[in-house]
Amino acid sequence: MTRPEHASHARHAGHRSPRALATAAVTALAVGGVTAALALGTVASTGLARGTAQAATAAVAAAASDDPATNVTNPAALAACAVHGAASAACLTASLAAVDAGRAHEHLPRLVLPTGFATWPADRQLLAVTNAERAVRGLRTVSGTDATLDAAARTAALANRDPSLPGWTLGGHPVAGWAANWAWGPGGVLLADFLWMYDDGLGSPNLDCTSAHRTGCWGHRHTILAFGPTADGRLLLGGAQVTTRWGAAAGSSDALLVAAVR
């Protein structure tokens, strides 16, 4: 059975309410009997002041400066997850190998998963993988998970779409900016991380990344690495993984939402 791998990313900025800077789109790429598809996701700022919006934009620009020169593709990981299932050891092993191959292209050490990673809930897995990707590049890490962000991510995952911030405060504190990704396919958190971080540039299934329109290239990666040392406040994360349908197929719908909280 052909199972699509779909990931979404888009950007917003503006005054008081976000303004879309890029639209989401979907394409498909057949890889060894498994279809992969990516689109764009979300980086947003509250726009409470002009400087806030500029700070969020600068954080994304800093993430963009770390873009790889080429994509790393790994049909074996997609196939292993499609055959054995997202929760299988085979899928986890193949996805980890894919991430390690991507890291090798950037001369980075292999990803070492924490003990018990496979049994953790999705938000904790996303926190660990996101922090690993940030820390190895010298970026500050996300402080922890947040129940409100988890709920927003779960709502989006159930609907097969990008998560969005439900408001501009968390626990009574103002939010300076936020970023989000979504993916659907035969894998899970680790496969989504591979596609977001290492196979999102020109020539990848990312329809918003073309030779004529390169601003969408590596958009998912920018979400993972956004909000560097110049961003306001501490970083919190919400995440979810649920089983949904894409056409006739059932697969893993993964959503990530990161917010900078003052």
C-alpha cells in the first residue's frame, strides 16, 4: 500500500494578528513504493511591537544560515516504517540511521537517543529530538513541554494540519513568538525529524521550495532551529502523535509547536 509522508510548514508575522507570508502546498514523490510529500509550516510573532516581529524574523534568519547544501534522502527509512509500522524497532532503527546520515553530511556526531525513548509520549520525544538538534548546533534548548501547547498540537494532528497558537499568552505570560511543523506518514517523531531537518531543500518534496521560489526551502528546519539567543523569554514545546487517515491509508500524524514565552 502506498502511504504518503506529508509535512507542513508556513510563516506568519504582523501587528496584533499574524499575516501569512507563505502558503501551504502539497506535492508527492514516489520513493521505493512509498510516497513522500512536504509543504510549508509556521513561524509567527505576536507583533505586539515592531521590534518583536523583527526579533522573531531575525531568529528565523539565523536558523536559515545553517541550511545544508544538499538534501539527504533515505527511501529505506520510509519503506521500513511502512512495512513494520511507526512503533516498530525496525522503523526506529531505520529512522535513526537516516538522521545520522543527515548529520554526517554536516560533520555532526550521531544522535544518541535517551534510554527508554521508544516508550515516551510524543511530546517528550519531540522535546528530546528538538533539543538534540539545537544543542549540537550551539543553540539554547527548549525548557520543557506545556499542556496548552500539547493540546493545540493534538488538535492539529487529529485534523492533519499545522498546529497554531490558541492565544498570545501561556500561563499568564505573554508569548513573543511561535513556530510549528506537522508531518503525516508511515513513521513517527524520528522520521519526521529526518524529513524536516535533512530533506527539505531544493529538489525535495517541499513544493514551496523551487528554483523560482526558494524562500520556502528548509522551512521545517527553520522551525526546529528558530528562536536563538536573541529571542525573548524561555522556549516551551507542545507535541502530539496520533493515528489518522490520508486517503485510504492509516498513518502517524505528528505535530510540533514551539513558543518563546516572556
